[in-house]
Amino acid sequence: MIEAKRVPYGVSDFLRVIRENQYYVDKTMYIPLLEAQPDNLIFIRPRRFGKSLFLSMLEAYYDCKIKDQFQEIFGGLWIGSQPTPLQGKYQVLTLDFSQVGGNIDNLEERFNSYCNICFDAFINRYAQFYDEATRKTVLAEDVASNKLATIQKYAKEHNYQLYLIIDEYDNFTNQLLTSYNDPLYEKVTTADSFLRTFFKVIKKGIGEGSIRTCFCTGVLPVT
């Protein structure tokens, strides 16, 4: 008997979907089309549109740490028989801003805390590429933008290229618009706010070449 595939409702982990034989609508034929686009993309679509699962697929495709598992993961999909030259070439840094929440009074603290967890996981995952001093600096830093700047600086000096994914980039700023008021939104997104400073660091990384691609998803283009 053929084993029936389960429908992965609410599951956004691509590797789990593939390895647990869950139903997957193949989107890998879009990878070459994406690579032909500008390096910095923002994908705006409604919620429950499959954005997170798509990003998880890209993460698995480009991650140099699992490059050797390509056929196991993608062998049954369109891209499995025609991979692009960029497959498995990047250190992938993934952020999901839907995880940032809490009271408006501690939003910056929550933002730094979440990002720092992600950056610490990143530097540990790719520890073989970074010297001990840089790893210690990253782990000891408390401000997310400074932590990211340290990673980018080392990556630039050693010709590493990062693939940056930001899922739901506008999640908590949309909450400010709907739950609080416009001045609070402006405070977070303008001048020298923590969020604007964070994206300035990303912009610098893109300009210097340490960030090869930045792919953001969200619901609205406002932020």
C-alpha cells in the first residue's frame, strides 16, 4: 500500500514536511526565477499564504551546512534534477518578527532579546567559519544591531556571503498601528529608533557584499 501523505496544516518547517512525508506543493521551480531578480526582495501577501514554508524551503536549499543532504531533501522535487550554482553556498540567517511582542514599554528589549537568540544560534551553527574572539564578541553583545554588525564585518573580511531571511518583517509594527496609535509607530520606525538602526546595519551589509540576498515577507508595505 502507498503511504498516504498528511496535510501539514500550520506547519512551516520545510524539512519536517519532507522528512515526515507530509503533503507539499512543489514551489522549487521558482528558485531560478528568484535568483534572476534583484538581490533584495520583499514579498507582501496575506496571512496563511504559505510565505513561511516557502522561506523555510529557501533556507534548506541555500544552507551550506546541509549542502550534502541535497538529494535526500530535494531529490523528489523539481529543483532536485536541476539545481542552480548557488545551492548550498550561503550561511543562512533567519529571523521571524512575529516572535517579537509584548508591552509597548519593553518592545525594544523584546526585539533585542529575540534577535540576540537568533544571532547566538547562528554563530554557534557556523562556528567553524568564525574565530573564537569573534564568537565571544557576538555572544557577549546585548544590542542586536551591534551583534549583527560584528557578524557582517567578519563575513566581509573573509569573503563569506550571508542569505538573510526576515519573515513577517512588519508584524509588531502593524500591531502598533492597530493596537496603539500612529505616534508610537513613528517612534519605532523613524529617526534613530532601534528598528531603523537595525535595518541600517542590514543595508550596510548589503552594500558591502556580506549579505548576498535579503528576503523579507510581510502583510503590508507600510513599514
